[in-house]
Amino acid sequence: MDTAELQAAGNFVALALTGGGLLWSIYSRNQERRENEAGQARTITAVVELRRWIEVPAGPDDVARPSVRIVVTNHGAAPILDLTVTAQASVTRNERPRLRHAHADVLPGSKDFVAILDIPDPIPYFEEGPLVEVDATLTFTDAAGRRWARRGLGPPRRLIDHPRRWNLPGRRARAFAAQRR
């Protein structure tokens, strides 16, 4: 190997390391930006309680009609907008969940929103008690106008609306594009 080949190999390695460093810098900045954006969304929590169970069932065929009380708390200082609370209850893992919704237009900072949702279908009562899983999903808009979803105490995830694409054939598409110029 002569010096020109060694110099070319050194330049290639330097270029690869510089490119890798730039990509890592971009990745870490984007990660930090996402963490900062999700700051307010992490301050919104929901506590789920099952209420009104039959305390002493008369027989194995008795059913209970529970309600679910969900307390949504905004621990942050800024308000959240367009809050939708969805309760999902399922008797078994294979059964489709029963869904109920509650809505609030504005939840100010450091305030609670209480939703009491009835689960409409009877839930079978087993020997060890009612077998049911209840989970709450929150969707809301933060003070900066970003839309979020949070299931239980899991991490919030950002909801992004994708714009609709027009699928106009041929001449109509060109005429439409010409009008927009």
C-alpha cells in the first residue's frame, strides 16, 4: 500500500466518523426536543376506580353492573383543551372491550375532571369475583396546540393529523394546480 492509498483510507474513515457524529447530534437534539414537547402531556394523569359492585352475590349466575370513576388530574400550570376520556372494560382477554366516553372542553392547571361512566352490559360474577380489566385512554390538546394520547400511566404519544391528498386525474389536476399559483 502506498501513501496515496493510506491517505484516501484515512480520509474515508474521518468522513465516516464526522458523518456518524453529525447523525448522532441530530438524533439527540430531536430526542431532546420530543422530550420537551411531551413535558406538559406527562403531567396529565388518570386514576381509574371500579364502583358499585354486588358485594354478596346470591348465586353463581348473578351479574354486577359496575360503573367506572375516572379522575383526570392536570398537575401542570397550563390548561389542556378538548379532553376526551375513554374507558375500556373487558371481561376476558379475548372479548372485545366495552367503550364509554366523557368529554371536557377545558381542564385548567392544577384541577381535576371526574368522569363516572356506566358499563352497560352485565359482567359475569365468578367465584373469585368479577373478572374485568378497566383501562382509561386520554386524548387532549396541550397549551401549545399539540394533540396527545395517553393510555393509563404509560408515556404520552403525539397524534399528528396527516393532510388529505387530492387524487385528481389528468387535466383537472393541472387546472387545479394552475389556480393555486
